[in-house]
Amino acid sequence: MTKKDEAEFLIESVLADNVMSRIVRDDPMCSIKRREQKLLEVLGLNAGYVYNMEATNLLVQLYIADGRHENAISYFEKLASFATENDLILAADLAANACASLKLYKIGIHIYELALLKFKHPKLMNGISYFYGKTRQYDLALQYSKMAVEAEPKNPFFLNDYGYTLFKMGRLEEARSAYEKGAGLKSDYELIRNNLKECETAIIKRNNQKITAGGTYR
């Protein structure tokens, strides 16, 4: 068996263990420690970029799920040192999704910070914006979201996230404008249409409150 064959076998075994661990809990045959050992063994084989990339990716996600955040950051930093741009974006998104599901927003920020040190890609900018928003650092969220939109002004997903940050900051007219642009680019994007309706409702409510507070118009 070649190194590549062995690495592929071990990775497939870990993926199977991941599935089994969700079905049969506390099974020692697919424990976190066992999966970790297999992935470290793959890295020890040094069978090539593809296998090193996948093993490191899986280790990062495993460490996030297991609460070993320093290990997760350390291995993501290693991954960022050799990953291609597209692979790093995917790895950051996978790690970030794992963080988001556990509400580990500060770890998500750190993941994207490391990725952005390597590549200033708009997807990474939009990603870190989401996590800054979750930690209520809206100024930073807006800064990165705006950069993402400026880089890809016809990306409806970026426009939705930009609009949502503006909405959370109370800048309702600007949020509505971003939502309208995004909805115009992708008419079947239900989330942005719902966000636009919510924003319009908030504008009407605010304007009615102003009228009530200031009396009636002449």
C-alpha cells in the first residue's frame, strides 16, 4: 500500500467514524481521540497536498467541536501557510460554520483573521463581518462588509449581509437601499426579500413614532 493509499484509507475511515459518532454515541471505535490519531497519522505520512489539506481541515473541525480551541487555531494557521486561495476560503468557511453552530464567535473571528493575512478575498471579508456582527462589533462588521460589497457590487449575498449590518446599526434607509439592490439582482432570494420587508416595516414604525412625538403636520 502506497502512502497515498494509506492516507486515503485513513481519511475515509475518519469520515465514516464522523457519521457513526452521530448515530451511536460513546462508541470507542469512533471516539474523538481515535479520529484524532488517524488524522495525525495522515499528516505523518506526508502523502501530498490533497491529503494534508483534508486531514488538517478535519482536525480543525474536530478540535473546535471538542473545545480545544488553541489546537484548532494552531492547525488552521498551519493550513493557511500552505493552502491555495480557494481551499483556504473553503477551510475558513467550514471552520466558521463549526464555530457558528456552537456560538464560538470570537474563535470564528480569529479563523478569518488568519485567512485574511494570507488572502484579502471578499468572501473572507464578508465572513469576518458576520462574526463581528454576532459580537456586536458593528463598526468592524460594517467596515468588512462594505469592502466585500465594493469588491463584488453585484453579489446579492454580500448586499444582504451589508444591509443587515446597517439595519442593526439603525441606518434603515441605507439598509433598505442595500436590500433593494440585492433583491433586484436575485429575485428568488427569499431571505433578502424578507429582510427588506422587515426594514420597510421598521421605517414606517419609526416615522409614525416621529409624527406622534412631534404632533401633526400642518
